[in-house]
Amino acid sequence: MVAWHPPMRLEARPRILRWTCECRARVYYLVVGGGRAHVRRTDRQTGAAHETARMRYAEAERLWHEILLGQAA
């Protein structure tokens, strides 16, 4: 189970490395910045955004793949 939190905007210059199709109702982004990474989830219908906790890039990339494969929610 993924713990989702309100956006924290901790990075001065976050970079979005990967994202899912913006034609979907829910879009996921793999974001890096400040030496850490996280996944952001945006609901396109409501505009609500949530993020995971900051983690090492390798952990965030593993989570990213689990989300894409439907193994994490």
C-alpha cells in the first residue's frame, strides 16, 4: 500500500523524469530534485495532487514500476 500525502513542494527545482498518459483520469509523475525522488499522483477531474514521501532514486523507480504494473495502489 502506498502512503499518499498532500504536496510538500520541498525541491527548489523539481524535475519530472517520467509520466503516464495525460489522457487518463489519474496521471502519475516520477519526480526528482534535491538528491531525492518521489511519485506524484494527480486526479485530472478534481485537480487534487498527492505525493509519496521522498526516498532514494532507486526506491522511487522501483515504486514507479510497481504502480505501472498495478502492483501498488
